[in-house]
Amino acid sequence: MKPFSLILQGLILAGLYTPLAQASTKSAQPNPPPATALKTPAPFILAPTVEGLLACDAAERTAGLLTLSQAQAHCLQRRESAAPALRKLLDSLEPGGPRGTVQVGYTVTLQLLALFQRTPKGWEIDNAQVETWMRLITDVQRPVVIYLSSGHFDSTGPLTDELLADSNNLMALRDGLPPKLGYFGYRIAPYTLRIDESIPVNRYRYSALDAVAKRILALPIQVRERIVAVTLAGELHHLFPDFEAGMGRHQDVQVTDYHPESVAEFRRWLAREYGTVQAYARATGLPLRSFDEVSAPSRDIRKESLRNFADHFDAHADGLLPLSGWLWDPQGRVQRLQVHLNGKPLAEVPRGFNRLDVYRALEEITSPNVGFRYELDYSGLPPGRHRVQVLAHTVDGLFEVAEREFTVMERNRRIPRSDTPSAIKAQSLKGLRGVRAWMDLPQPALDLYYNPLARDWNRFRSVQAAGFLAEFHRRARAAGLPAHWLFSHQIVPRANSTWNPQLFAMDDTLRGDAAWNHGLNMYGGMTDSDWMQGYLQARGIRGYGVPEFHPQQWKVPGAALRALQRHQQAGARFISPYYFTVVPQRFKGGAEHGVSRMELSPTNRKDGSDQLYRAIVEFARQ
């Protein structure tokens, strides 16, 4: 794996990143950390996300206001916020103020694009709104995490409609159109991951980042000393249809970004990676006369006509076949899982992935960390039939969890001749009392077509996501925000064994040698997971934060508290439990959905939200 410094060099050459050299010497220098940041050990911060922070007390008393947006607009006109309600909430979690080895603070979410208002001169920063946020941060004298949101969830402001009307601001599916997405009733804006400042959405993103950064740095020193972290941009990754429930889709997949300018960046990236088109042809066997004739792969060879084989794209065209399922073994009878290919042992199968769906569906399963997943690289296998088996090793012998046959096809679609693949004899898992298992992926009897260009396309899209985060981080540093404040705000798709990582294409944002501190959102089993801790250790990720956190578990008392304690012991700097609200009851929506189930209160038993609430109170006593 290349070091991140070399990745950045490639991003610069491909036009996916701008070096910091043009910034002034003064702005490029890291600000010295405030004195309190040098003290060790620093307290562990619980900074729950709190919604409704612009809904002031006056709005609740004003009868003519019917919606939350009306209430917030009313409060902004009065230059008021929900600071009194926020102080009351935090004092109920940690009476007497922040002290001890674990302290309660809060997370404020500033949607950067929502800071703009239309004026006779065009769209300009609403300084009154910025000042309202700064007053809240000043008035609530507790540790604070500031989330500068500018990704696909930054979609509530009046500027969004104009941005969505211009395709240059957006990612595109293969038909050239942006995906139309929502998330439990919340609008998703598929903003581009290209970094060009001439793109309108980027011009607004960058100018808002600069303005807010400068205003944060103008806060009094005693206020700045309370800032624990500034998380950047939000979850940066590629998008896909059915964003709410389609993250595990492996059939008829569609991905972004087929915008013409993004495809042009892909061609430049290929030229940098391979040097010459002749070298590319030798490495891949794909005949090309020029990188300029490359099209991003987008067509399924089984269903659509191709101009040439390089057009082929599906969930497995990159040469990787996921073997994924779940295994419940409460007595610990299974010593290890192993994958066999054509009757020969190949590799151990990693276990402990999040399967919250299984935890919810089966009452007897008391932990969501029952998933297993192994990615079989079939790109070097000969054409023909092959068989994989997932086998459980126990003191009582070998038991078969599942087996699948698949066929590696030739590029001309000719069905290759091959013998029946070998298999190893093993006992049926039904004979292993107390153990339950299921294999979700792959589907039986798959025909597989490896396209090297599809693998490069997925690699490029991941590099593109990392390039945007690197650019956002670079600009935050150039604006003067100190490095120790700056965290990403990312998800880890690979922690969920049935999710399709190529839909997100963002692995490069999670490299341990990245320039930023890592902020990793954690839900379900990944909040207390051996696999997750191994993932962090393997990548050298230390001193991380958790910008969103909810175990979503209720079957085993104490699970939420153990998860919090584990991250403190692992060296996390903060956790932001998701979520509290100070929105007055009459402005809340009435429909329950997957997000509202996670509202933290002592009476909300859904998804174990009451247990996480009590864990926060108990943990904060330290």
C-alpha cells in the first residue's frame, strides 16, 4: 500500500488536490494548542449530538409558529438560541459542570451551505446566524465538538435548491443524471467530490469554511480552550440508489460519479498510475490506443451490449467475490472459520462483523457481532467452475457452514469447459448443537467476469473521496484551525459484513497515515467490536474520535456502558452519542422512523436508547 504522502502527490498530479504552498506563511503555520491541550491525561469527553439548538424558548411561547423551521427563523431574528435548554440538559447528565476523568460536553452541527442567505448582491453568509452559533458556544461553558457539515446531509438551507438545479454541482449515475435520494424523510443532496473551486457548490463550501474558521479563532481564549474537536465535512463517500436501505445491494448495482468531468479526471488518474497506454494494455490485456478513449465501465455484460469488454461493470467486476453471512455460537464451540477453494484450504474467515439485522430478527441472539466476511480475489483464477466452502473447525471435527459454486467466464462469454470442482468432506452444521449460521453472499451459480478497468474505476472513486477530504482539511488548516482539532466524520462500511463497499468507494479516507485525525461513526455492534479494534490497530489509527455513536442494543444490560469504557481504554479522545433533542414537543414530527428511535431519554426503550442514556450518566460520574 502506498504511503499517504505518495497518494497526495498523485492527487495533485491528477487535479484532485491542491497543495498548501500557495497559502500564506502565517496561515499555513499550525496554531499552538491552548495550554489546557498540553495537560495529560486529558479528560475523556462525551459530547452528545443535540438537535434543535436554534429553537429558543421564545419560539415555544409564540402561538403563530407551526413548524420547527419557522421557530428557528423566529429565534434567529431575535438573536437567540436554545442555550438555556442545552445547559439544563447537560447539567442533568453531569450535575455541577464538567469535571473528573470523564466530562460531558455537546456537539453542535453547523451546516455550512445553510449559512447562506439571498441578498441583493447574491448569496452571502448570514453573519447573524454565525454569531448566534458563536454565542451559544460561548455561553454554554462545557467541552464542545463543532461539526462543520458540508456533505450530502447539508441540504436544508435555501441555497440547496439552486445548487441542485445545476448538474455541475452534483455526482451522476451512469445515465448522466444525479441520484434522487432521501433518508427517512430527509433530503440527500448528491454534491460532487471534485475539488475544483470554480464549481459553485465548492465555492460556497470553501468560503463558508473559511468564514466560520476565522470566527471560531476570534473567540476568547477561554472559549477556544473548550473546543475538543472540529469534525470536517461529514460522511464523504459515493452514493447509490435506495440510499436508505440499499447499502447491501449486490445485484443491478449503480454507482456515482459518471459526471463527464469526473470521467475526465479518471482518465488523467489512469495515465498517472500506468504511465503509458501501452503499459496499461500490457498490465490488463485491454487493448487501448489512448487514455482519451476510456469510458468509465457501466454496463452489465449479461444484459447489455458492450462496445468492448472494458465497459463491463457489476458488483463483482472488480475481481472480488464476497463470502458473507452470520454465525451464532454462544458456547464458543467454533474455534475458527476457514474458506476452502476447490477442496484446498485458502484462508481464515474474519468474524465479528456487525449484523444488527440478525440481532433484531432473532430474539435468542444477544450480540449483533455475529457476521463473517471474506473477499475472494478471483481475478487470477482460470476460467471454469470453482467451489468455495466455509468450514467451521471445532474439537468435534470439521463442519460445513455453507458452500457455493461459481464460474469464472472468459471475456468473449464463451462457457469454459471444466471438471466438477473438488470439495472437502465435512459434517453438516446441523449436527453442531447450539450453533446457527447462514450464508447471504454470494448468490449460487454466479458467472463472473473480471474487468481490470472496473477495479481501477473503484480505486479511482475511493481516491476521489479522499482527495476531497484532503482538500477540505487543507483549507481548514490554511484558515488557521489547529491540526489537533481537525477530525474526519466518516463511516466504516466494511464493519457491516453484508454491505457493498464499492457503493461507497471511500476506503482511502480511512488510511492510518492520513493528514487528519480520524473521526469514525459507530452504530450497532461496531461500538464494541473486536473486529473494529483490530481494524484500527491494523491501520495505525490512534487518538480517534467517534462523531456519532449508538449501540442500538437492549438485550444485555450494561452493553452501552462497556462500549463507552472500551473506547476510553483504546485511546479515543471523544464520543458523540447520537442523539438528544431540545426541540419543543409541539415542533417535533409525529412519525417514528429509524433515526427517531435513537433519541436518548430515560423513557425511550427503542434500540436501547434508555440504556445508552443511563450509561452516559453513570460514565460521567468518573
